[in-house]
Amino acid sequence: MKHSKEAKEKAKRVQVTFTDKQWKLIERLRGIMGSDDAELVRSIVLTWLAEKSLISDELRREIKNE
């Protein structure tokens, strides 16, 4: 996934630590959900948020407040 210069300027960078077992599980998704470490972890987090309906709930709240 390529990001525009504007998106990169507004991006938040975080450092996370995983156990060896956690990383082995994440690594199994390489190529499916992303190619580099950051893309892989970002995709996993966003997928989890979507599955928990947190993204759609937030969008509904934004639409309702407009």
C-alpha cells in the first residue's frame, strides 16, 4: 500500500513488541495481509477493528452528528 506525502505527514508511528509465538503467528499472514512488517501489523489491526464493528460504528456516529 502506497501512501501520499500528506498521509505520511499526518501518520502516527508506534513501536510494539511481540513475543516469539505472537510474531510467528503474524508471520504466517505475510503476503496475505501485507508484505512488510508495518503493513502487516496495520492490516491486522484494521481488520480486527472492522470485525468488531468499531469502524462502522464510528462512521455511523460521524454521519449522525453531521
